[in-house]
Amino acid sequence: MELLVFVESKLQDIYDYLANGQNGDNIVLDDVLLNNWGTIDAPYKAYYGTIPVAAIGAWFNQYGNRLFAKNIRYYKGSTEVNQGIREVLKNEPDKFFYYNNGIKVLCKKITKKAAYSTERNTGLFVLEGVSLVNGAQTTGTIGAVYAESPDLLNSACVYIQMIDLGEASEEQAVQITKLSNTQNKIEGKDFASLDPNQERLRMELSFGGIQYLYKAGAKVDSPERQISLDDLTITALAKRNVGALTENIEKTPYKLLFNGSTNSFSLHNNVQVLRAVEHCISQNEPTVTGRKRLVLVHGNRYLLHLIISKLQQTEDFTTRYIGATEIATLVSDIFTEVWENVYASMEEHFAESYPAHIFKNVGRLRTLES
């Protein structure tokens, strides 16, 4: 009988466990039934075939977005494309296989139950360490229909690929994920989810009780403890195409903001400043008219830039997560002064110019700031 068992745990193991929470779950799917299945042996063992749609619906209803741990985005809800998937499921379920591209699942281990998989007509498998890397919208929509009317899906099936990565590197999983999604309508910022710096920032922020949402489809429903990638792009860019930040995550301007030295304290505090500035603007805009009001309308991001620049000089701005209430107080103390100064400078230098054009011109903004 064992009286003592010694297991060595490294500091990194403890850090990962605390930071990852349920993201570290090892999802196991037992008795996965595949019809008309085939197999590929190299370089990685893989199985493919059709699977009843109802099984996919049951997976999503049990695990939700946890199924997409390695995907570049979560289920995005009732989009136009997803509504089309839903209509096919409800009206033509027997044709769903022909209309849909299917789903792809990466696994740490796949076990074929030999006693039930002797013929290629049907096969029974156990999937361990499951992550669905392509077909999140299909899966989420199936799950939504399944939750409402599971009987509608009895005649529907979908194509599936199941890949056993075994001891393959994390880089290989990322490569499969990325190339599996490049043929879909993907926004540049979706690929930011594959950047290790995004995961590092999420883990660091989690220790401060802050949830960082950087995958498409994730929504901020508790602003006091959540920030998003969209929030950060707004604080990084002023009066230009916000999408430019994530057009290419391998180049600037993305790399200027997200790199190995990116400070999670600054990111969080910048987002709190953004929200406080937007609140001040919404409170003041109804109280003024004319060109002074247009400074709030067209110069909103410029005001944000000036206020962030001022507050970044605060002693502990880059060393602690400052609460929303404290940030709101700091912003309200200087907002009116900054606004008044920008308005006065605009009237002094560009009295004949329409404000919208002023705040889109870098040269004129430099004049205002000087």
C-alpha cells in the first residue's frame, strides 16, 4: 500500500493552473459515432466521415465555447451567415451535409473501439483533449437549434475530421488552425488570437481579477472586470481605421502595441480611461452647440489621446490595475480643461476649417497639441 507519493510541480505548472481556469479542461468525448469513415496514418493519425448533427448539438450544449479553446474565435451568435445555417437545419436537414463545409477537431488522443469499428460503415471512437478548430459557427448554430428542437436534427449529418496530434508541437496545432480558417471570411483581428502575447496578457490580467476577451464572439457583459481587444485598438489608434491595427499581426502597428514588453497594467488602465472619457463626452455633448460640440463629436479620439498621455505620467499607472471609479475621478478632474484648451486652440489656428477635417489631419493635430 502506498503511504506517500511525491509529484514534482514546477512554478510554471502552478501559474498555468491558476491562470487558465476552465480553459485548461481536458474535454473527453466518449462513444463518438462516425459513419462511412476513413483514416489517414501519416504524418498524424486522422479519421474522417459523417457524424449525426444531434451529437454535435449535445457537445455544444454540454461544453459551449470551451470546445473552441484553440480556435481563433467563439460562436458569434445570430449573424447573417449563422441564420442561413439555421434555416437549412430547420427546413432541409437531410441536405445539410451537402450545404455545409463540416468541422475539424484536434485531439490529444483518439482511441478506436475495435469491437465496434470492424467495418467502415460505422465506427466508435473516444476523443481526449478535444478542441474544435474549424466550424465554430456551424457547431454553435447546431447547438442553438438542438436546444430548441432536438427532434428536427434526427435526419441531419455533417462531415467531420478528427486529428490525433499526440505529441505534436503546439506550433503544429496553431498552423493547422490558421490554414484551416484562411478560406473563410475572417477579419484580420481574428488571427490575433493565435499570438502568444495575447494569451500572456490574458493570464497576467486574470491574476488581477480581470478577464481579457481577445477572441471574436466574446462579449463584454461586466465592464467593471472585463476588457476586450476592441477596447485596446481604440486606445491605440485615433481618428483612423481601427482595423488597420490588426491587418497583419506580424507587422507594425500591431507589433508596436502587442509584443513581449507590452504592459498589462497600462493596457487595462488605458481601457478604463477610454470608458471614462466616453462617459464624459456623453454627459457634455447635449449641453453645448456649435463648434465646441463638434470637438466632442469629431475630436473624441484626440481628446482620449491627450488624456491618456496626461494620466500615463501618474506614478503607478504602469504598475497596478487602477479601478474604474478611481480612473473616472482622475478623468473628470481634467476632462473639461483639456476640452476647453483644444477648442480654444482650434479657434485660434483653424477658425475657418470644419472640425471633422481638422481631427483627421495629423499635421493640424500636432499644431493643436503644441
